[in-house]
Amino acid sequence: SSSSSSSSCSIARGSDCFERPERFSRLLAWLQEGIDEAGFFAAPPPLHETFDIGARGFGASLFAKRTIAWGSTLALLPTTRLITATHYGGSTSSTSSAQAHMSAFIANQREEGERSPWAAYIALLPEAHDHLPKYWPSSIVEAHLKGSLFSQYVEAQREKAKDAFQALPDRLAALSWADFEWGWDATATRSMDLGRRSGLNESLAFFPLLDLALHGDPPNVQCLFDQDLRALRVIATRRIDAGEEIFNGYIRDGSHSSWEVLCVGGPLTG
């Protein structure tokens, strides 16, 4: 796939911003402010004219508010509104190291509340990730996955998070395990890596707004990093009608096992 790859495929993403639409409006306004500050030439129409939030059977999802022509740009999201390694630091040579630093960063930003530059984004993140398999009652696993080793896999992933927490540098020692695990879950279900061909020479990143789009096969948008503008360009890969759901492509064929996909969010659409 030429679109983004990711570990992000949460079945409960954006539920808060659907139940509280003012959070979604605030996110759009904050992103648009960053776009306006960047001063992009021939920028696409304002975000509030392009994107809407709507209900799905398992949460909220991103929809088109207007008809979008094939090949046109839906949005240009500047790096000032992304959360990349430039912000969270740490080595990007290791995905696990990057995820640990990103997890600590987003957890600390949540503690900052309205003082955080990303407050508008963090306000719509889930307060908990109870939908993830590691929080499922054992009865559910027994009923639906009896005979598999999935429960052991889930526990191994949790131990991986604990090891990452223990390895955090001293400057992050004040962070509690509960806060770190929330950050780890947020990172696991929402962060993306567009890959080397995107032109974004950093590892994992949060892409506000785009992470509300669910996975689809085939997707109807493609995401590329525009080196000249230093912005993420979201492009329609076909005509998208007004009211139609927007789907991104998070999983390349063979890039994630079925257990990996289930562990970070549940079944995919498409």
C-alpha cells in the first residue's frame, strides 16, 4: 500500500469527541489556526467545511462534509500540530524506544492540562482504553478465543510495556505506571509511521484529526509528507461524496499479524 502503515486501529477512537461535539470543533479550530499560521499557498478549504464526525457501531469515525474530487488535497497538517520525535525525544532507531518516549510525553502532556500546546488534541483522547483485549474479562477470552495462545501474547505485550517503563530515564521517574500505561495504550492505538517513502524522517508520530479515520481496504485517502511545506498532505485516492466515511490504510499486507491487530484495538473495517 502507498498509504500509511500503523499500529493504530482502535475500535473506540474518538468516542468522546462524538459524545461531546464541542471537542471535535475545538480540534478543528486549533488545527486550522496552525494551518493559517503556516501560510500555505493555495491551501484546501477550511477543515470545518471538509470534515465531520459521525457514529459507527463501535464508536466515532471521520466523514466528508463536502464532495471531494479524486486527487485533491483534503488537508495540510503542519508539523507544528503533529507530535513527532522532535517533541518527545528519545532514540528513533528502535520502535520500542520511540514508543516509550512518546508514551511518557503524551502522558505528561495530559497532566499539563490546558497548559499543554496540544490540549485541544489531548482533550478528545479516551480517558481509558478498556476496549483493548488486555482489559477484557477472562470469561470473554475463554468464550471466544478458547484454545489459542492469545491471552499469553497479550500478557507478553503488557510485560513489554512494563519493561519500557522501567527503562525510562531518571528525568521521567516521577511518572506513575498508571499514567505511563495510559500513554502506552494511546500510542499503540493512535500513533502512525508513514514509512521512509513518505519523506518524514522520524519514527512514530501522532497525527491529530487523521487518527479519527478508521482503517479501510481499500482506503479512500493517502497520506504523504510534503518536505517543502513541512506538512502532512492528505489526498483523496478517489472521489469521496459528501456524507461518506473517510478511510485510511493503516495495515500493509503482511506487516502485522492478526494478533497484533487485535491486541491494539479489535477488528478492522473494510
